[in-house]
Amino acid sequence: MRQRNTGAFERGKSPTPRPDDRETATVVPPSGALTPTNALTPTNALALQRTAGNAAVNALVARQPVAIQRAVVSVGNVSFANINSGDAAFAAKADRILQLLSANPSITTFLNGRAATITLEHRVTETPAEVIDRGTGPVDVRLAAFYFEDYDVGYIAGMLAHEFGIHPMAATNDTLEIEEFLRDGDHQVPGLDEGRTMNASTAKQADHIMGVLPISPRYKIYKNLALEMAKQLLDQTFANPEAAPAADVTGLLDCFLMDVASIAATNDNRLAGAGLSDAAATARADIARVYNHYLTLITDDPGLNALVVPWLPGQKTPKAVTDDFLLLGRRVIAAGANKYNYFHKSSISNR
Ligand SMILES: [Zn+2]
């Protein structure tokens, strides 16, 4: 079980020091942030202390159900709606992600002063994240609690780069106009043999195909965002290598490359790579080849900061793709067993 305590989230306890010019996170405990414990009230604790002494009070405290904490944690106009702020590791993770998103140039331009709120949910069978942008009001991001808890900051950032970069940030008139011309075409899958194609009009989500097609503006927006974030994560490492390991830079780029490769290699039927069948094994081998092709694309991209180069992921083998699927599968199964549900009670009813 994870270590929890009932203390309020205090900024000073975060292991990530920040230069003074950065914004600091603000924590707004919502009403009812602490779940009241049934038996332990100030009145009966005092009564017990009078009659049975401190040891009895301590014993009662030890028997209390774990308090569920929900805190809104914000940096600038980006927030987590329901962090279990009693857990220092979660609080630090949330803080690094908020620092990243709120300072990102592309996201700042896209939000144009609007707020973005990330809500952790008990999601298992759905995709680990989704974004809802109604055009006005805050941008609403839903993220699986298990993904937040189990994956390192780089992978969470990569997941959020997909949510912002492939979806609302790319939904501009210019992008949509160009996509009209690309939508029905059979496009060569980068890295696979001639004739292996992807097609937005037959894929589950057309915008996913457009988000991985190198000539499409949607891909460029997504890729640029991922490369910007890579440099930002590296800056976090420079500021505090202990709290922000450079492995997160690699993790973010690995997440990006796995995402684009698995969409492109399977025409957005990403589950094709899961399972024990020969077809699934072939799909994973394809994903590895496509991954390595996109790796060369981003290595040659002028938007890749030279300082990030040493932290690019290495070539992907089919075995490594299998391991990624197995890891995700294990974590999804654990999430299905409800292991995560109580850490961050959603402020929005789970769907
Ligand atoms: Zn998507």
C-alpha cells in the first residue's frame, strides 16, 4: 500500500525546488476535501483522552479508514482537479506536469488565457486519456488514475502531448482544410514495405491517422509539441536532476514514438499488437520498424534541441514492443481490480 497521510499538501514539501521566476503551484482544497472519519471527532477524541488517555486516542486514530484527499493543484491556468495531495510522490509528479504544461509555448498559445483542467478518473477499458474542448470555457482532460500513478512523468507528458497536440490544438480551419485532401488517400506507412498503407477514412479515428502522417499539419503540431516538451523536461533535469531524471525525456519521446508507430502500423487498430497470435506478433514487429523510422525523422528534425539528442530513445526491437504491451496490460488489469480507484476520488462522476 502506498504511504498516505492526512496532512494538507504544503508547497514547501515538494522535492522540486523552483527558481523564483517560475509560478508556484497553488492548492485549493475543495469543500469536504478530507473525508470525515466516522468515529473520530474532536469531541469524542477529547472524551476518550479524558477517560482512557492518549494511547486510546492513538489506537483509535490507527483504526480509522484512510482519509481520501482531493485537492485542486494549479500552476498558472492549468490544474489537476483531484490529486491525492497527501502522497508526496503524487504531489511532486502533478507539480512537474503542471510546470511543464503551463510553461509550454504551444499550449499557452492554444489556451489563449483559458483554463485546462486534468481530472483523474477510474478508467480501465477506455483509452487512458481523452480531451473535451467545447471551444469556450476550460479544456477538460480526463486521465486514467492508474496511468498517472504507474507511469513516470515522461510517459504522462507524452500521453498529454497526444491529447492536446492531436486533438484540440490541431483542430484549426487551416488543418481541416488540408485534411480534406488527405483524408481519403492510401498513405504509405513510414518504415514499412511499399504498398503498406494507412487511410484516415477507414480508420477508427481519422484524426489519429492525420496525427501520424508526416506530411499532415496535425502530425507537425503533435511532433512539435512533443519536441518542445522534451526540451522542457530536460530543463527540469538541469534544475534538479534528482527530482527530475533525464530518463523522463527519453520516456516522453518513447511514448510519442510508440503512439505514432502503433497508430501508423495498424491503421489505428492498436490492439492488433496485443495477444499471442502470429498476427499480433507480426503487428508488433511492424510497430518496431515504424518506430525506428519515426525515430530517424525526429532525429533529423530541426525542432529537436541539440541538448536532447543524447536522451533520444534507442532503436526499438519487437521484443521491446511486446514488453511495452505486457506492461500496459498488467497495469490495466490492476486498474480493473480497482486497485487505484480510491486514490483520487473524481470530482466528476466516473463514466
Ligand atoms: Zn486520441
